Amino acid sequence: MSDLTLTKIRLRNRRWEGRLTGAPAGGPRPEIAVTYLDTPVTGVVLSEGPEAGSWDLIVTIPDEAVTDGVHCFVILDAASGAKLSDFAVIAGEAITDDLRAEVELLRAELDMLKRAFRRHCLETM
């Protein structure tokens, strides 16, 4: 089990940024691995953070992941193999279909709740 904690800062300009804490102050640089489609991602930068024992992580999203669909990235502590975080990039047609389906489900649930509330009001009068 890793003592490291990774907190997302932002996703901007094809760069996912986070802060890694829990590393021993003055200790060695943590070993971090980022995978996409079970392959290592290049362009991962780990630099010392503003506080002792913190590190800033920048993951550059590869060009092949900026396409239609859902693309998932996993960030691991390479030394222990523990998962620290993950993030997904969703674009194009897949997001449109997913959002429409979610809105339809929410509408159906809202209609069900309205019917149940009206029935409750009639029964308690």
C-alpha cells in the first residue's frame, strides 16, 4: 500500500496536472507510471512541489487520445503498483450519446417521483 496521495489540480491544454503528497521530505523522487490502453505514456513530468515531501505531476495527453470516444488514463505508484488516480478524456459522438441517455434516465426517474408524490398527497388528504 502506497502512502502517496495524488490530488488533481486541473486539466488544461492537453495537460493533466496534479500534486503528489506523502513522500518522505528529502527522500528520493517517487516513481510514477501513467498508462493509456495498458501502454506507458511518455511526456510525464514530476518536479518538486512547493512544500517538503510534495511533487507536481504533469501528464501530457498523447495525440492519439484526442479523438472521439472515452479515453482512460491510470496513474500508478511504480514502486508498489498501487493506483494513485485515474482520469478520462471524453470527446465527440460518444459524449453526445451518453449525455442523451443520462438525461432520458433522469426524466424517467423524475416522472416516477412526481407520480409517487401525487399519489402520496392524495392518500394523506
